[in-house]
Amino acid sequence: MTRTPETPLPSPKERGRLREAQSLSQADVAAAVGVTRATVRSWENGRTTPRGTTRDAYARLLTGTEGVTPRQETPAPALVGAATGPVQTSSDRVEPTPEPPSETPPASELAPQPHPDLGPDPAVGPKPEPGPDAELEPLSPSLTPDQAFDALYAFCAPALVRQTYLLTGRRELARESVERAFQLAWHRWPEVAMDRDPAGWVRATAYEFALSPWHRLRPRHRNPEPPPAAPADRALLDVLLQLPPVYRRTLLLYDGVGLNLPETAAETEASTPAAANRLLHAREAVATRLPELAEPKELHRRLAEVASAERLHAAKPTTVRWGGEQRARHWTRAAIAFTVVLIGATTLTLRTAPDHYEPPLAPGATVHGVPPRVAPGPLSAEELALRAKLKGEMVSGPERLVPEAG
């Protein structure tokens, strides 16, 4: 059986450039190919790759062989309007209606249930339904970088700490993961500020750090932390921690945070059918241990209760920014010190290394004709008697000759 070769596609960065060269938005491409805008965004980010007839149509559109008329785009409100105002985020919940794969469950079975106790987060709570052509603007230019960062932190950090706690079951690790994610965001603030979903960028970074397998090597993470006080909360958290990390993350994003299925698949770097199967298996595992949570709405409500019962608090944004700057300054100094040591060691080697050829010494040769060195042997009986006699006599006695001064 022969396999038809797939249509070649340009690199992910080239896909976005070709789309912009034709004055097309991601929504235009999504409508022409028959997918969601989140799927097109994941194609251009390199997270997923189209297949089959969708791949052929996408390749023809990028090469210009299939014409698409750009539509008039209506910009949505800015992500951050003021330092103390609410933050509005992107939402791609408008999904097409192509025939889903057989393994993908129906949308009614996987309806996400957002809840404010796991928010405010860009995907928590009811989100506005923008038009299919709506495009988000970057962070408001009227804010300084410090104000924009503080507004994003105040909006996302409290909910993100609770979400990360459900993901890891560790309070300190949850706070540390969120702080590290925001410190990295502050270090790359120009990139994050221009991102279409800054809160999603920070959330993905915090989840990646929290689920890192290297934490098990740290001494303070070898022993488990005290579980929740309520038996029901402790049982639910135990079930979550027994799930594979990718299943746990999919369940939290969909049933806890409230992302839709394409967004969950894009953030977990999986296809939509794979994300749906992971979600169903995770729900089945939870329902097997806790039958009262078989209903998705009840599961979401319990997730929100467990997250809010711990009353986890995030650090202040100024502390996070200062910590990020201190960390960057520390690593910069360490890199400079290492470079100086390396340069010094190289210079010392160049100065002390020989600059000309020195022939090796010839091996030693045996010298013949030299009598062997003889050591004095033991004294005889007569010699021993004479030595004792000389030691026992006076120095000035008549038997001894003592030199006198002339």
C-alpha cells in the first residue's frame, strides 16, 4: 500500500508572513479553510500542523493559488485599559461546524463551565463572544510598562496561584511557579505586551514550570505537604494528583479554567481529538473514584471550592518585578564572572605553555668498570674490646696521646 505524500508547507514563521503579505487576518484564513482562528494561530506558532484536505487548502491559500477576499476587521477593546480597570482578553469560542472525527466527543458533552473562584483569568467566567473577524489590540500604549505589568499581575496572579495548586498539590510550588512565570514575562515584557493573549502566555509558562520533573530532585519537594483539612477536598486532590500530568492539565484547563476544546488543545500542544480523549479519560478516572463528581458542573464546582479553600495569596507585583530584576542581575554577574575566569585561565595557559620544542631527555645508560660501594661490616671481638678500652680510659692518661699546643 502506497502513501500519498503530503503537500509541502512553509515554516511556521513563513506562514504568518505569507498571510500578512496577502492582507489576510487569521479569521480570514480560518473561514476559508474551515477551522477556528485558534487552530490557525497554532499552525503559525508551530504547535500543530494541518493534515489531509485541510493541509492542501491551507497550502494553496498561502501560495496565492486560492483567492480569499479580506474582510473588514473590527478591533476589540484593549487588553488593559487602565492600571486599576478590568482586563479584557481574547476569546475564540466561535467554532465551525465541520464533521468532527469519530473519537471527538460532542460539544454538549464537553461544555466548559467557567467559575469566578478560579479567576479572574482570561478564560475564567463568561467571556464575551466577539465576531469572527474581531482582532485584539496590544496593551494600551497609555500605560507605562510598570503599570501594564502590575495590572496584568493583579488580574491574573490570584487565580493562577489557585489553579497551579490544583495542578501540583503544593502551595509553595504554586506561588513560586506563578512568580517565576511573571518574572520571565517582565524580562520579556515587550514580547509579552504585544502578544494577543498575555495572560495565556503567563499561564502556560507557570504550568510548564510547575509540572517540571526536576522538582523531585529538590530537598524540600521530597516530602509531601499537608493535605487540605476537609476530607472531601483531600479526596479530590488525591484523585487529581494520581492522574498523568497532561491529563490533569487538560482537565484543569477545560473544566476548571473554562477554555474551549481548541484552546485547550493548543495550550497542551495536542490535536483537538487527543485533547478530547484526554479530557474524557480524566473525567472517567475522577468519576470512578468519586461518583458524585461524574457531572461536569459538579466537578467544576468542587474544583473551585478546593482551590478557594486554601486561601493562597500571591506576592505583590513590585516584589515580583524586583525579584525578576535581581535574578537577571545575578545571572548576568555570574555569566560575567565565568567569562572572566575563562579568559584568565586561557591567558595563564598561553603564558606558561612552552613556546619552543624541547627534546626529551635520553634514557639512562649503565656505567661499567666502577667498583661497587662497600659498606663497613660488623666489628670483630678484638675491635669491640679495643673500643671499650679506649672509651673507659681518661683522655689525659698516659696511654693516650693528646696533642698539645706548641
